[in-house]
Amino acid sequence: MTSRLQPLRTQIASHTPLDATEAAHRQRMLCLTDAGIAGGEDPLARSSFAPGHFTASSFVLDPELGSVLLILHAKLGFWMQPGGHIDPDDPCVLTAARREVGEETGLHELTPWPPAGEVGFLDLDIHPIPGRRNEPAHEHFDLRFLFISATTALVDCDEVRDARWVPLDRFETIRSDASVMRAVVRIRRLLRERLSQP
């Protein structure tokens, strides 16, 4: 367990939050990671519910960097990024995020941004998950990455009600939540910085 948690802690600690909300998320994630390293429940395990566990998700840009891929959440009815739980055999959270994109949309040719060696999180978010038949209410500590896809061709998946490429300049027209919008603000900022480089 600690073989994945210690690098994860370093990665979370080095992330620069966009605002006070994300800064609070980062601090809680560090506390959760520290508890796991100290011998508590494994926060990467789906069965850890007090207060919750890490998940991995991805914002994926099209090859032209003009649109971002979103999926329609069947129960909540709003558009969000692909993502899900971290499997025991995922060597790291980046691998989990990439796997979830492939499972939910069929996209597998994904390049992390920034390039390998500099890969960090795009965004950190914590959100509540209501109790269900086999699970108590808990929280998802979501680690969010940014990828560029080599293609826009999507594959239908049973797990996803709908998927689409949403132009970044028309993002406000879709129904989503504040955490998704925060991530899009950061994507727009990264793209502006890229364009301003000589």
C-alpha cells in the first residue's frame, strides 16, 4: 500500500491549488494519505469509507485543443469528466485515470499534459457520495488529470449514457457543476500560456 501512497503524497503536496476551495481539498487529501501511510485504512481502496477513498478522473482535450470530452452522468443528469475507482493492480493513479477513459469512451491514445516526467494534477476535488444498498455515504477524493487525445472517435459504452466533445468557448452552455468549471478555467489558462510561449 505505502508503495503507491508515498509518491501520491509527494504529488499532492506539490500541486498548486487554483483557489481556496481546492486548497482545502488538497489539505484534506494530504491528511487522508498520511493516515494510510501511518497504518490506517488504505485510501486507495474502494472499500474505505471513513471518510472515503481516492478516485481518478481525466479531462481530455481533442487533438486541436479546442474541445474537452465529457460524459453524461446517468443519475445526476449533468456533464462531467470520465473517471472512477482505482483498481488494486493500477500501479499509480495516472494509470487508473487513463484506464477509466478507455473503459468509458474507447479512447486509448492519450498523451498526458504536461508531458511525462512533469505530470501533475490538473485539479483536486472532494465530493459527497450518497449511501446505497451496499455502501454507506462517503466521499470521493478525486485526483484529476489532463490528457490530449490522438482522435475524436468515441466508442459506445454500457457504463456511459452519452459522451461528447464540448468546445471550450461554449462550455457555459452545458449543465455541469462548479468543480468541472474550475477545471475548465485552469485548462483555458494553460492553453493561453501555451499560446503565449515563443
